[in-house]
Amino acid sequence: MKIVSKIILLVLFLNSQNIIGQTKKTLYWDDKNTQKQSEGLLESGKETGLWKFWNKKGQLVQEAEFINGYINGRVTYYFDNGNKKNEGFIKFGKQVGDYKEWFRDGTLKLKGKYKQGKKDSIWDEFYINKKLKSKTKYNNDFARLQLYLSPQGDTLIQNGNGYFKSYYSENKIKEEGKYKDGLKDSVWTFYFENGEIFSKGKFLKGKKTGKWQTWFDDGKLESELNYENGDNVSYYRNGQKAMFGKLKDGKKEGLWTFWYPKGNIKQSGKYVNGKKEGRHKAFFENEKLKADINFENGLKNGSAKWYNEDGEPDIYGNFKNDTMHGLWTYWQTNTKNNVKYTIKGNEGNYKNGKLDGLWTYWYDNGQVWKTGNYLNDKKEGLWKVFYENGQLYYQGIFKNGKEEGEWKSYYEDGKPEMSGKFIHGKMDGTWVGYYPNGKLKYSVNYNQGVKNGLCEYWDEKGIKEKTETFKNGIYDGKFETYNVDGSVNISGNYIEGEKDGKWTVFIYAGQKLREEFYKNGKRTGKLRIWNPNGTLQQETDYKDGKVNGIMKKYNLKGELIYKAKYKNNHVEKVLISENKTN
């Protein structure tokens, strides 16, 4: 196994900008710094010397030597029992020198050498009983088996020649065949664990040649590949052909065809030097055309069409070097009175993969839904949106993908619904809205997308419902709501989002129901509550949002029925209760 030349490390956060000399650095898995993750030396902020790495269970998993922040030297991996797993050397990012692997119990499994990242010279492999298993000679990663012995020590391959067998377990053969001059030669057979043949074919000087076959685990033929003429065919378990095509130098060449399990065509198209060329078509199981796409040198170029299972169009488009380019049409299929019909859903142009030019979108009744232009994948210029009856819903200008300038919307009968201005995609200035009867609904001021200044609201009869004042999206200033007769219902003031000063609630014109005072959003001073007949019902002292002082309650005749002294919302002393003095 080849050791990865550079491992992924957590970023080392350094407290100083420049570390001079070598400094020990330890990273931990936990916040309490009790469970080490990695430890080693830093020089000028980069890893140097031997570094160790542990998993979250506290087990050493790796040791690696670093130079100037890169692995350069010995690298060792460990099993969770502490024994070495493999060990080798990295130099300038490539595997070099001696390499060893061990079994979990510490017994040597494999040893050999690397040269400039590739296996070289003789590699020895051992059984877990410490007996030699094989010797393989490598030259620039090209392998020739020299010697192979059974677990019992019997020589199967000598000087690169002999008959080879390996097993899943005792008496369960895995593969068998001849070696000649260290390379697989003649007929080789590979097996499933159940004993059925998995694959069979001929090798010549280590390379597959002639006809090779594979089978399913039930013995039925799965595929055939002829290395002489390139014929490549595969089958379903039911015996039906699944695929046929030719390979040339390992790459697809000529017409390739794929089938469904019932025998109808699934896909077909031509390949040149392993790349799709010309028109490639795909089909649904009902034999209706699914896709028809043109390719040039493996890239989608020219027209491309997709269809639904009813054979109706789904998407029509064009490509340029695998990128959407030119006119694209998206279709929609709808049902009316139990009858399916297909019409355009939206249509427009792409330029080098980005939306460009005029795009139009339709409702399922064929009426235009919206239309406008794109530039470099962003909305640009005038855009209009319509109701299903064709009446304009709203319109406005986009600039670089953001709303800009005056925008207006309308009701289905054409009467104004709303109007206002955008600056760089944010509502700005005065926006007004109208009821269907033409009466003013609201007048709201915005600055950079948030309410700012006076905002007023009316009902459908033209009677004002509310007045509020904002500063940068926060209540600041006058606040009032109104009764149906137009008189004030609630009156108060905000400062920076907090209630401030006197707040009053009226039943009808001039008749108070409640009066209270605020400072920094907290009640302070007297809270007074009146009965509908105008007599005082309650009077309470507040400080910092809590009842502090005297609370008084009165009956409808104006007679005092309760009086108590409070501190921080808690009763200190009841002075009058049920018209009796304590």
C-alpha cells in the first residue's frame, strides 16, 4: 500500500506572528487540553522534525517526519493495539526507499522498495504464519511474479513459471491459472465464493486477450468482451441483451446501444476515440423518445431535445461546447377536462451558459405570465408581470439584477394597487398603496429598504387607521391609532424603538380609558385607568417599569375600595381593603 505523500492536518493557530527557533506545539481534541490530537515542533511557524497524531480514543495512529511544513522522511501508521501497520519514506512528495507492512499481531506481511514513487526491485509477501508467500520483481511499477508458495510451503510458481491457485478459505477456490516468465498466461478462471465461475478468459504476457466472459452468481452469462475485435456485450439475468458496442484500444468506438430488460432500446449513439459524436438518443420503456442530443468531440454542441413519456416536448435547447447557448424552450404539460395538453412554459436565450436577452413565461392557459430581459444572468431593463386575464399586474426596471426607479402594480381591473421607487434594489422614498375602490390604503416612507419617517394607513372608507414614525427601521417619534369615527384611539411617542413620554388610550373622542408614562421603554410615574362612564378605576405609581408607591382602586361610584403600598411589584402594606381601614 502506497503511503499518501501529504496528510491533512488541522490548521495550527499560532499566538505570535513570527516564531524564531523551534517551539513545541500540541493540539488537543477537547477544550480542557487533556486529550492530545497532535504534537511536534514548529520552526518559523512550520512543522519540523517528528510529529505524532492520536485519535479521539487516545491511540497513536501516525508518526511523520517534517521539513519546512511538508512530510519529508519516515512515515509510520499504527493499529489501535499499538503495533505498526505500515512504514515508509517520503522525499519531496514521492515514496522512496524501504517500505514495510505488518499484520495486526506484528508479524511482517510485506516488504519492498520504492524509487521515485514507483515500486522497484524485489517485493516479498508473507503469510501470517511468517512463511514466505511470494516474490515479485518490479521495474517502474511493472510487476513480474517470481515465486509463489502455498500456506503449507509448497512451491506453485518457480522462476516466474507454474500453475497458480488462491482460495477464499480451505477448499473454496478464488482464482487459478498459469504464470509464464512472471506474467499471467493462458486461461485464467475466477470464482464466486459459492463456487460458480465469475470470470474466465486468456492472458498473453500479462494482458487479457481473446474472448473474456463474466457470469452472475447463479451461473447465467453477464458479459462478453473480445479483446481481438473489440466486441463488448452485456446481458440481464433474464438473458436479454443489455448493451452492445465496440472497444478500440480500451475506448468506445462506433455505435453503442443499450436496451431495457424487455428488449426495447434504452439509449444509442456513436463514439469516436471514446468520445460521443453525432446525435445520441434515449428512449422511455414505452419506446417514446426521451432525449435527442448532438455531440461533437464528446461535448454537447448544437440542438438538444427532451420529451416526456407521452412523447410531448419537455425541453428544447442548444449547446456550445457543453454550455447552454442560444434559444431554450421549456414546456409544461397540464390537464383540463381530463385531457392532457402541452404548451410553452418559458422561453429565452442563453449566452455561454448565462441567461441573456428576452425571456417570456406563460400561464398554463397560454397567457403571458411575465416577460423581460437578462444580461449576463441578471435581470436588466423593463420587466412586466401579468394576471391570467392578460391585465398588467406590476412593472418596473431592473439594473444589474436589482430593482431600480419607479415600480407600479395594479389590480386585475387595471386600477392602481401600489407605486414607489427603488434604489439599488431597495425601497426608497414614499410608497403608496390603494384599495380596489381607489381609496388611499397607505403612505409609507423608506430609506435604503427600511421604513424611515412618517407612515400612515387608512381603511377602505378613507378613515385613518394608524400613524407611525420610523428612523432607520425603528419606531421613533409620533405613534397613533384611530377609532372608526376618526378620533384618536392610542396616542404616544417612541425614541429609538422604546416608548417614551405620555401614552394615552381613548374610548371615543376625548374620553380617556388609560394614561401612562414611559422612560426608556419602562413605565414611570402615574398609571391611570378610567371606567367607560369617565370615573377613575385605578391609579398606580410606577418606577423603572415596576409598581413602586401607592396603588388605588375605585368602584363605579368613584369610591376608594383598595389602597396599598408597593415596592418592586410586591405589596408592602395594604392600607384599605373592601372599604375597611387596616
